[in-house]
Amino acid sequence: MTVYGNFPGSRPRRLRTTPVMRRMVAETRLDPANLILPAFVREGIDAPVAISAMPGVQQHTLDTLRKAAVDAVAAGVSGIMLFGVPLDEKKDARGTAGTDPDGILQVGLRAVREEVGDDLVVMSDLCLDEYTDHGHCGVLTGDGRVDNDATLERYAEMAQVQADAGAHVVGPSGMMDGQVGVIRDALDQTGHEDVSILAYAVKYSSAFYGPFREAVGSSLTGDRKTYQQDPANVRESLRELALDLKEGADMVMVKPAGPYLDVLAEVADAVDVPVAAYQISGEYAMIEAAAEKGWIDRDAAIMESLLGIRRAGAQMILTYWATEVGRRLTARR
């Protein structure tokens, strides 16, 4: 036999011969503990409401939210990230439903903590967009711009009420400058020193958020390009990452996940805190839609997409498939 380089002595295929062999030498492993379930709780409904753009995902009642939390625990999932969907008539320019102790998100947080205690890490989305009648993530100036510093005052209030309601972790997602530091101060000054901050340090202005607008009943007009990051940039994101860490972030997030695996890898290499990535609604919808058409193997595509996010450096993955995948991984053990 002709020798080419190290062939035939070197044959990498030897380590791919059987499923057990491939499992044994796998460099990256996905575990239920890596997964966090995003969940929506909607005010004023007595039955869950399906989200048409996200097959299999729904806006929960308090009762079905409790069950989703219990199911996530049983599947070995580590956390649940809650988003509130208020009644339209409760939305206003300042998003006051978001800081009402009896607002839907705070009620949902209390319900989940009552149901599962510390068996799940209960996380809350800290942003005004679900609660404003204009759909932006902050308070607007008279000429329609998002007022960064006025919005920070509202975020400080949100942090306190969410922590009071039982959140283990708050996730500021509005991309205001200085938000992590202001929230850390607000938590510490109200006796919530143990509540963690999962900073959306890297959050791009993305076309893949589309289905999420339906999920939270968004009232947005216009776009969020003046505060979310430019998809063309990496250095900008690394700068914001450094600022969030300096302000006291306990964990950091990259969002979206799939289109930004290169950024995720750079973030994971740059920090010494846990790194999360959010596999967002559009990523979910594309796989579900292609699978429904019979164009891809749904289960295999889900697992491959999550494994890629994990390989790029995410220790935690927010995914709408968290409970399903957690069950599947547990069954394989």
C-alpha cells in the first residue's frame, strides 16, 4: 500500500467505529443541567394560549406555569426564565405594570417559587418592553428617543420587586448603559445581596426575534437599533462585556446564540464567570418549520444546534426545548 503522510498508520476513523466509541471520545457533552427554560405567563387567561410562530410553545396560565416548572425539575433542567405578558389595558408609557408588586411577572415568580422552591434557579426578565404601550425597553423622551438614565431608575425599581417576588436571578435585557451597576446597587440596598445578575452583555439587534414579539404581545413600533448591538460588530460587544463585569455581573449572556457562535466563543475565552447563550425564538421556529415540512430530522437538528452552542463555550443554554431535551438526555443515561 502506498504511504501518504501518516496513512495508513494513522486512521482517525478508528475512533468513530461504534456509538459507544464516539460517546467515549466526545469532546463536548450536553447535560440537562446546562439547560434553562424560557417561559411566558399571561395575565387574564384561563387556558394556555398557543404561540402560532413557535409550535409547541404557549403563553401560560399560573396553573400551567406551575406544571411547566415541575416538569422542568423532573427533566433535570437547571433554571427557568420568566417573561410576563400583561393585559393590553395595563400597558402605559412607563411600563408601570412591570414594577407593580402584583404585576403578572411578579405573581408568576411567586407561583413558581411556591411550587418548586430552590429546585429550579428562578430567573426573571428585567426589561420594560412587555409593559410599555410603545414597546420599547425604556422610558421615552418627548421626541421619542429612549432615555437611558430615566430608564435606569425604572430598572432599579424592577430589580427590587422581582427580588421581593422570589427571583434567584434577574436578567437585565434592555441594553441600557450602566444597567448592571444600577441594578446591583438597588439589590444590595434593599437586602437582596444574594440575588444574582445574569447580564445580557451581548445582545444583537436581530431579525431572529420575530416570533418573540407574538409571545410577549409586543406593542413595538420602530426598532431597537439605538440600544441593541450592531450585528456587524464584535469589539463593541467585548467592550460592553467588560463594562458589565466591572459593574458587577455574576454571569453573562450572548443573544442570539446560533448566528453568533464566533462571538460566543470569544466571550467564553475572555471571562472567568459563567456564560449563557439564548437560542431565541427565530432559531427555534426555523427548525420546527423545516421539520414540519419534512426537510430535516427534527430531533437530530435540535441536538446538533444545542451541541454547537455548548461547544462554542456556553455553560448554560436558554432554549424552548429545555424540558424536552432534558428528558431525552436523561433517558440515554
